[in-house]
Amino acid sequence: MPHVFLCYDENDTGLIEDIVARLRIAGFSDTYDSVAISRQADWPTAVEQAIGNSFAVIILLTPEAISNPLIVYARGFARADRVPIIPVLYRDGVDSSWLGSNYIDLTEQANIKVPDLSEIIAAVRRTYDQFAGAVPETPSAPANKGDNQPALGRENGSSDFFSQTPGINDILRDHEIVDPEPSREFLSPQSDDPTLKIWLNESLNKLQNGDTRERIDAARALGDLRDSVAIDALLKALTDFSIQVRKAATASLGHIKNPRAIPGLVEVLESPESDSELRETAALALGNIGHVDGIAPLQQALNHDGEMFVRISAARALGMIGDPSASSVLSGVIRGARYNRLRRAAVLALGEIGNAAAIQDLLSAISDDDEEVRRDAALMIIKLWGPRALNQSLLHYDWRVREAAAWALGETRSPDVVPQLVEMLGDEDRVVRQSAVWALGSIGDALAVPDLLQRLELDRNARVLWLTIWALGNIADPTAIPALSQMLIDDDEGMREAAAKALGKIAHPNAVPPLRATILNEFIPKVQMAAIEALSQIHDPQVVQILTQALEDENAEVRQTTARSLQMIGTPEAIEALNRWRGRNSRDQI
């Protein structure tokens, strides 16, 4: 199967892991990862290869992600290569040109650890069906090149991304990509669309009479259409000889969300002939339907199924249903389950249910031996009772509890918790201080800058210092420039690199002189490259001149980074300097 390419900022790894897990359950096991690709020296080539092997690109949109050169490049290349893009808005502050008219909005769920990912998975399914040729195009999709219909996911007359991003046309031209056009982004089907009615009838026919591949595709398509007319056909498909057809039908019944499907799904969940993945899918389908009739069989599976992942899916499903009657069995799992991942699933489910009586179990879970369980318990407490409910945990004798509480406060992204976190900066344990610093940087409120600057001066732990530099860059307050400039001459090359990146995020003209000095005097190429990339983020007339000098550096990687930076700046002056340099040098010298 072709791949899904995941583009995101490294701070959102946790959500991406959840998306990957859901994609695997849905049958999409092959993925590319923008953060992993960014570690490769020749990442533009790696991006092109990944997109060439992908049928869809998911972009997790945050202010940090859209300023990432790799993600900017990947989006441009995907659109030029007509690879469908599924935009997922995860945090506010993203320019509307990145969204199009169809996007998935997770902003209201960004402060919790368990957002509903079903819409993303459904969009991937639809995209794959179109890629595989199983689904006819809707009237709003472009038919053939030259037709006058608008591209899917864009409005007539909307501004084009390529005209708004300086330098992107030149990057694409360098790779012999001509006439970039927008890709098809996903479309949410509308049940009153006559074309979709035809699609529905064709899918019903294929589910009954098609070959195995056609039956699988038809079962998935019927779930995406979410039409109750398909229920009987999908219930019949639960006995299909192909397990893949049964799995697709099971998942689709969950998408349709009609309680009529519950008895059939319960039979799949309880059948000894169902394999573990099929039982997982049945459990999640019952959760999607959200009816109380699914609670008893899910509780039975949670307590007695022999496969851990089925039990995890049962816990998640109980959380999705959200009925308080499931709280006691989930609390029992938190207290007594052997497997960390199962306890974690129970914590998240209990948080989703929101039963007030669960606070003691969640407070106890903050002392769990597993870090993820502790952190998720803290998150659920904040979700249900607010940040102040963690005040006692911030004073707990066990550093692990304090760390989990600090981390969870950071996940809220709320300026209201900054005073609580500032108090944690002086904690005796380095790991607690690390979490507090990370949390303040994630929130990005300038109120924390004086205390972070003090931590930069006083702390002796390297990881705390590195995170403090990162946090100051994320907050992007120009008052931090003098302290960060001083870190550019630190003995540790990692600190110097982090300081350069932080100054690039602040992007203030006052950072130009120290970054220039680093580019010209630094002897570690990766620090030079960080300073070059940082400088390219600053709008200042000196920048192009400084980067033009850096094109003559003796290190090839430094020269290549400088060339890319000038390309991204994209002003006539920058392109002229780059072309002059290319004209003077052979390919080997470049």
C-alpha cells in the first residue's frame, strides 16, 4: 500500500503517535514522518521521494509547523505533484492560506491528550479510495486538466499559496516542477448529492457481488457515506469469508453510528472466531455509536479478553460512550491492571466520562509507576476540575508526581497557569525543572521571561539550560536577545546551536549582529547552519549581504544551507546574489 506522509512540528509528536496508531487500526500501516526526514542532510530529496510514494499528505497545522522550511517545502511539492493534502488545524495562529475551504479543526481539542481522530481517518480513507480508483469523483472535483471546475478544497478566486510564499516558485523551478497547481484536498460527502446516491448504490452492489478488493473498498465507502440504508448490507458482510471485508464492514458500522448495528458488533466482539484486530475494531465501533447498550459487552471485554489491545480498545470505547456507569470498572483497571498501556487507556476513558467521583482514582494514578499514566492522569484532572486541582500534586514528595503535574500544566497552553509553573523553576529535582521550563516555553507567555532568564543564569543542568534557551525562543520576546546572544559563545556547541535557533524564532533585527558573528567565526558547521537559517527569518536589509558572504564558506553543507536560505527569502536581491554565485561556481564547488 502507498504511504501517508505526516508533516508536523516536533512538539506535537504525541498526537502524531495517536494518529499513526489509528491509521494502523484502519489498515494504513505505511507512513513517512517529517521530523525523521528533517534529520537527513539532503532532506529536500528525501521529501520528494516520500511524496512520490504517498497517496496523501497530512499536515498538522500550528504556528510552529508553518514556519518550518521542510513543511513549507513539502506542501509546495505535494501541491505541485497533485498529491492530496489533508490539513488539520491543531492550534490557532495559522494563516488562512494554509487551510483552504475544507480542513479538520482540532483547536478545541488541542489542550487534551485524547482528541477525536475519526475525521482524520475518514479523510484518509476517502483519499485512498480516490487514489485506488474505487470512488467516482464528485461534481466539485476537477475532471480533467483544462476543465473549468475548481479544485477540490479551494474556493473560486482564492489566493494561491505559491504567489504568497516568497521563493517557493524558484525552489520548485530548481526541481523542474512547472505550473504548480493545487491538489485535491478531502471532501466531506453530502448525503443529498445525487452523485453520492449513485456511489451508494454502486457500493452496495459491489459489496454483494464484487471481488475481495471491491468488497473491501465498498465496505469502506459505505462507512464514509454514513447512510443508514447501508446497515443491513454491512451487517451481512460481518460474515464475509474475507477477514479484511469483515474488518472494513465492522469499522463502517461504527462510522454510521446507528444503534441497529449493536447486536452484530457485539457478536463480533464476543466471538472466539474473531481475530484480535477484528475485536479491536468492533470495540471502537461500539464506542463510535455511543449507545449505552454497548457498555456491558465492552466492560466484559475490558475485564476478560485475552488480548491487551482489545482491552485497550474496550476502555477507549467506554470513554467514547461517556456513561458514568462504566466508571467503576475503569477505576478497577487503573488500580489493578498489569499493563501500563491498559491503565493509561482507562485513565483517559475515565477523564472522558468526567464522573466527579473519579477524582480520587485519577489523583492516585498520578503516582503510577508509568510516566505516561501519570501525565495523562494529570491532564484529565485539569480537564475536569481545572489547573488548581493539581496544586497539591505540585508539592508532592515524589518528584515524578511533580513532574507529571508540571508537564500537564504546559499541555493546557493557558497563560493562567504560568504563576504555578514559575514556582516550579526552583524545584530541587532537575527533571521537574525541565518539565516546568518546557511547559512555560510551550505556553509562550512573556510573563515567564524574567524567571527563565534567571534560570539561564543560575541553573547548572545542561538539559534545563537547553530547554530554557528553547523556551525563550518559543516565547519570542526581544528582551531575551542579549542573554541568548551570550549563549552563542558558550563552550557547549549544542547550547550555541539552540541559541541561534531561538534568535531565529524571535526574528528581531537586534539579533542580526550576534548571528553574523556566529556565521563568520563559528568552527562547527551545524552551529553556522543554525545561525544562517535563523538569520533568514529576520527582515533586515543586512541579511542578504551577510548570507552572500556565507556562500563562500569552505564547508559545502554551510554553502548549501545558505543557498536554500536565500532561495526561501526569495527577494530579487537574494535571488540575484544566489544566481551570481551559481554562475561563478561549478556544480562540484556548489
